[in-house]
Amino acid sequence: MQNSLITKKKENPSWYLICLIAFVFVDLVKPQDFIPGIRIFSLPMLLTLSLTFIFIIENKQYLKQDRGYTLFILFWLSASVSILYAYNNRATYGASMMIMWIGLSFVFPLAAILNTKEKLEKFFTAWLIANVVLALIVIKNGGRGPGGYMRDENDVCLALVMALPFAYFSLFIDGITKGQKFLRCCFGVIILVAILATNSRGGLVGLVAVVGMFTLFSKRPVKNGMTMLLIAAIVGGTVLSMLPEEYIDDMSGITDTEDSTADERLWSWSIGWVMYLENPVFGLGAANYPWTNHFYYQLSPMWEPGRRFMGGRAAHSVYFTVLPELGTIGSVIFFSLIKLTYNRCRDAKNALRDHLENPEYKKFYLLFNSLVCSLVGFLVCGAFISVLYYPFFWYLLGITLVSYSIFNKKVLPNLKK
């Protein structure tokens, strides 16, 4: 009887997973922004508080077992401490609170909820479906997202580029039926069409990088790379012939440094670099680039008399956001988190590489392939948009940490037998 009670105590209530999946759909799809009547229920707040409550009442031993959680807390602290010296400390406070709630409602409770392989698999199924629904909304809206931090075309494109690997690698799971494979193929096509619909230049570069990773991770990278290039030439030519001239003209300026958008990005990056050099240790404070760059723009090598300054505008890059705002200390923590995310995936992939004949092990191998490609999508797209305090990377971090934890506890011991 005692053993039975212990087993039941370890099994989380089913509503934990339901809350998490509901949170994913509400945060990604944002039905409260376009379905009348839902907003009065304050679903984002209720689900955020529910997941925070789960984190508070559950065992938190796992926070000590992976330094990824410690680094996340240190990053939040570096942003929070900057409230003390930031020019616009209200904006800094907002960024600090954003990171805190991302941690409390997703990064931290994730490990308490997804404590089995079965729950992890259900979560990723829901994650993929939510992103497909998001893609359908983007297509319906002509390239715009549903709302909130997903409204802007570039931001929602980043989310879709990061989601595409999960659809692609799910095609290679052993044991799925032809119908399931066809459905997942449709998921990938829907996400791909939505990415193109956003008309995002940075998103297109990220898409190319992610597809390149698909080729690199294939069994025959050279042969498959040549095949993809041939398919891209055929399909790309067909798609280009169907696109409006405005879209083609806009994309043709992606490598043109004289193009106004590209020039503005280079201009904002150069200011960000000067801001970092002037404040190299602690930075100017989280979310303070828009409010302080007008103090530094004349120090940029791109400045010339009469040039419009960037006051109130974002840095147009996650890298030129973290460097001037959080300085070397915050940047080292951020890039350490990126390295840790990659290392967790690499270590798991290396351990699984010689055991792919086992369907369960192969499923985990494909999962970590998806996470690496998603990270590459963020790193490339993030070079062109200011998304440091948005959930994109932090969600990926939390998902990677919990996936590696389950792999480490449930799979790795069997591999060593």
C-alpha cells in the first residue's frame, strides 16, 4: 500500500499538462485577440498564474541539477539590477518582469509537468499543432500574426522558422502511418507558406539557414544538398512566377546595403556597438537602447550631418540589443545560455547516434535535431530583429532543458547498459 501511495504521489495531476497545453495555444495563437467574448476571461493571466502555482507547490530539486536554470536566473538578475542605473528604468522594469514571468510560467514549471517521455511527446504534438494554427492565421492575415508580440511580420516569421524543424523531423519517426506522414508533411507546407507570406527578409535568411541544417543532418548531406538545390530551383522558379512584383522587388534588396531598410539596420547596429564600447561592463540597462541611442549616434562611423537619429527605435538585432543594454556581464550570460542549449542537444545526439535502430532512441535523436535547427533559426533571424525579451529563445531554452533532463534520466542509463 505504501509503495502504491508513493507512486501516486509522484504522478502529477492531469490538469498540469492541460494547463501547459492551454497556455501554449493561448500564447502562440492568441484566440483572445480575435474571438469575441474570450478576452473577459483573462485566459493569459489565469494560465500564467496556474503554471506559476504549479511551480511553487512542486519539488524544485531539478533547478539545482542543470546550470541552465541558474544561468537563466543570473540573466534575469542582470536585467533587474540595471533598473538601478537605467536612463528609463520603467522600460527596464517591464523587461525584467517579462523575463520573470516567462520563467515562472514556462521555463521553470516545464520540468515539473513534463516528467515522463509520454508527457513530453504529448507536449510536442500540441506545440506543433499550435504552430500550424498560428501559420494558418498568418496566411489568413496576409502575413501578420494574431496579436501581441506575434503581430509584427518579422516576429511571427521567427516563431514559424523555429517551428518548421519540428514538422520536418517528425516525418522520419519510425512507426507512423502513411496518413500521419502525409498530415505532418502538410503541417510543414503550411508553416513554409506562412513564412513566405510574412514577406520578412530576415525570416527568409533564417529559413535558408534552417533548410541548410536539414541537409547537414541528413545521412547523405552532399547528395541531399544537391537534390534540395535542384528542387529549390524548380519550385522556387515556379513560386517566383506566381508572386507579385512588389514582393520580389522587396526581397531583391536583401543584400543591397544602399537599400533604406538595410542601411537603417547597419546604422542602428553601428550605434549599438558605440553604446557598448562606451558602457562595456554593465551596459545602459535592459530595454534602454531606444531611449538612449540619441546620446551616442554622433559617435557612429556612419554618422554624417543631417542624418536622422534613431531615438525611440529598437536596435533591429538581438545581438546589438544585449551588448549595449546589458554590457559584457549580461552578454556573457546570454551567449553562455546559447552555448548550453547547443551543448545539451549535441551531447544527447552523440550518445544516441549509434542506437538509431531503436525507434524510441531515434525519436529522441530527431527531437534534438529539431531543437538544434530551431536554435539556428533563432540565431539567424534574431540578427535582424529585437527579440531579446520576447519568449522565443526562452521557450526554446526551457524545452531543451526538460528534453535533456528526461533523456538523461530515462534514456541515457539504458544506453550505458
